[in-house]
Amino acid sequence: MTQIFGDFDSDLPVTQEYLIIGFSPSSIPLKQRWRNNGLSADFLADYLTAFFPGDPDDSSATERQAEIKSAVSFIANELLENAMKFSDETSLRPISIQLHLSPERIVFVTTNTVSPQSVDKFQAFIQELTASDPQELYIRQLEKNAADETSSASMLGYLTMINDYMAKIGWKFETVEKDPEVITVTTMVQLNA
């Protein structure tokens, strides 16, 4: 069974420029590795800047390159943290992050497993996110997080992507095995290039 939410583009245009990084749960437990997400995110950002060369004589081009690098680093880090933090610990499937570049947009795609017990709560948040005003939801989520200091799921990363970077976000949930049940979630974030 497949369910799609938000702005998920199943038909990404074919491009020659992409990068895929995979993290295997068999070498080091993924939840222990999430602290290194910043390194992977910065690598993706550095990789991408090669396609947006800044002109030292043009301050606006150099500033645009810095903005793109910062956005890519933030979004990649958030996606990797979420994928690793909420990945199903019992699954041996790897977590992956992909970065696709076309003249019109930059597309991030992360795939990880999610425990069947957490799917409903995650989908309820997604439905609230896609049906609400992102600015208002951001404020409500900040208040909710302040009231519940024990919560480890702030859900502010997606809202920051939408509010600060005008990102389009979509999700695909897919049951890939029945017994035992294995569900993957693919998160797609699209930015205008």
C-alpha cells in the first residue's frame, strides 16, 4: 500500500547531476550516528556549490551562493536527523539521502523505515501541516514544545523549511514487506534553484 501526502513528485526529471549517500544500520547503530549528520549535510552543501559558482566581483552572486549553501546544509541536516531519529530500529534497511539538481530546482529525497506504530501520529502531523497556515502552526508548535519539555519531537524543522526557505515538502509511505510489516517513508523537499 502506498500513501502520498503534500507536494511529492513521483516523476522527477532525469538529470545528470545527483548525489546519493546511504547509511547502513549494520555497521554502527543509526541512532548513534545521527550526531554526524552535520558533516554529511555540509558535504552535500559543498558539493552543490560547485554548480553555483560565485563571482568574486559580483557580491549578489556570491551572496546567492552562500544562501543556497546554507539552505542545503540546514535542510539536509534536518532530513537526516529525522530519518535517523525516527527510523525503525528493528529494520536492517539503509537510510538514504539524495540530492538532485536541475536548472529549475534542487530536490532532496530521504528514505527510511518507520515503525508501523508511529505511522498514524506522523501522518496526523503531516495532515495538520499541509492544512494549516505554516506561520501559525510554527507558533503553536513552539508553544506546544515549551509546554511539554519531555518531548523529543519538535516538528519545527519542516516548518522552518517551509517558512524560511519556501520549500515544498511531500511524503510517500509504502509498505514494502508484509510479514513482518516494514514501512518506508520517503520525504521529498523541493527548492527553487
